[in-house]
Amino acid sequence: MSSKTAYVQPVADSLSVFKEGIFNGKVLFCTGGGSGICKAMTEAVMRHGANSVIVGRNLERLTAAAQELSKATGKICLPAQADVRKPDQLKSAVAKTIEQFGRIDFVICGAAGNFLTPISGLSENGFRTVIEIDALGTYHTIKATIPYVRESKGSYIHVHVSAAKAAVDATSAVLAVEEGPHGVRSNVIAPGPIGGTEGMDRLGPKGTSVSSMFLGMPVGRLGDVKDIANTTVFLFSDAASFITGQVLVVDGGNEHLRTTQLPYPASVLDPESVKSLIKPRL
Ligand code: COA
């Protein structure tokens, strides 16, 4: 992956399974919406009628993405600069959303920080940074938006990563229980390997053989941002009105590869013992 523009992927042609206009009059608030998977999620929701506010640290990137999304969907997308680690900045982004649109129906807590390093190379500040972005950032986003989401009886979706995954899952589950009576649903989308994203570029296997490494996946391909975008539209739609507090794994069956393999890595198995366990077919 050599160019940042390679991360920009239109999702339009994959959405015909959903009815047009199901999100007319709705408003999406998406942290991390300036690029990658969250940008595709935003586009998908906008193509079904919603206006949106995308939130991130880099105003230049956000502004370009917002213009692109508005043009592509015919709806309004506004950029709002905020670091999810800074509650006051998030509050300002929410205030801007309310000032412009008067409501928030859907929230995607998508802003994430991640990098690959063994624990020997991980400083206390490095660990804290990821927790602050993923876990605390999700908390700050929920705190800032919940009064408005309650009013409109909308939904949360959290994209979670790395060490903060368990915290985000637990936060979402409790939110689902607490806010259910107020008409708010909360679900987590857990994406598997998604091709052409910054995350895959930075965290996935290096080199040209990325696709081939995943040919062994049950569906025989890497994920696409469209897969996550379609899931987002489904979860925000009324079709999912009885689904809350769930972690929806969207990974082409990847997680089950582990459970359907031999119980120990091949490197620690004695080949002769394994052979003796395999009964010849009669
Ligand atoms: N390996 C080890 N430590 C790392 C690291 C790496 N690859 N990258 C950052 N760190 C450490 C830094 O050394 C620093 O710790 P220190 O002060 O003890 O040296 C700490 O993490 C904070 O780094 P900094 O660059 O100051 O933080 P930031 O707020 O500017 O950036 C990150 C946040 C680190 C998460 C950065 O990777 C980022 O912004 N990523 C973009 C978004 C992203 O990751 N998206 C997810 C795609 S899946």
C-alpha cells in the first residue's frame, strides 16, 4: 500500500439489499469518520438518507472527507475537530451537531489508536495512550452524546481494537441494559481483517502476499469496508430493533479457524502420535 488515497473506497454499489431512505431525517455522529472503515460506515448510513458529523483530530483530512461524502451521497456531512481523549472538545463537536441538525440518532465510537509492539517495546505511556483513545475515548463519546441519543431513541455502535476491546465490549453491554428502557440500543461490530485499510496496512502481514495469506479463510477472501458498512446499516435499521448488547463479529468466519484446528500448534505436536490418532477409513 503506497498511497493514502488507496484507503478511500466507495461503498455505493453494495447497498441495494437495503431499502432507500430508511434513515431520512436522521443524524449520525461518527468519531474516526475521516478515514478507513468509519468513513465507509458513514457513507453507507448517509446513502440511506442521514446527515452526519465526522469527528477526528486532523481538520484538513476531515474537511476533505466531509466534502467527498456530501458530494457522493447528496446529504450533508460536517467535519468537527476533536480528540476523543478531550471531553471538552467532544462536547463542542456535539454542540456543533445539535446547532446544525438539532438531533443525534446514531453514534459510532470508531476513533481508535493502535500499533504493533511486543510488551518489551511498550512504555507505560504507550499503553495508556491506547487505553485513553479506545476505552476512555468511547466513554467520553457516550457521555457527550447520550442525552441526545436518548431523545431520539437511537443506537450506538462501537468499533473496538487492541487492549481496550474488553473494556469497550463491557461498556456497550452495560449501556444496552441501562439505556434500553430509554429506547437506546448499543452494539459492537468486531471487524476481522479488512483489506485496503490503514489498519491492515499498519498492523497486517507485510509484503505483497496479504491476500494470499487469507485465502484459507472460510469465505476465501479478505473483508472489505463494504462488509462493515452493510452491517452498520443493518444494525441502525429497524430490522435490528431487538438486537442490543451484542458483539457482532464480521470476519468471514475467521475466528472459528482457531477452534476447528488441532488443539495445539503443529510445532509442539509429535507427528507420529498424531498419525496414530487418525483412524484409517474402511
Ligand atoms: N511502538 C511502541 N510504542 C509506540 C509506538 C510503536 N509503534 N507508537 C507510539 N508509541 C508510544 C510512544 O512512544 C509514546 O510513548 P512514550 O511517551 O513513552 O515514548 C506513546 O505511544 C504515545 O505516542 P504519541 O505518538 O505521542 O501519541 P499520539 O497521541 O500522537 O498517537 C497513536 C496515538 C500512538 C495511537 C498513533 O499510533 C496514532 O495516532 N495512530 C493513528 C490512528 C490509529 O492507530 N488507528 C487505528 C488503525 S487500526
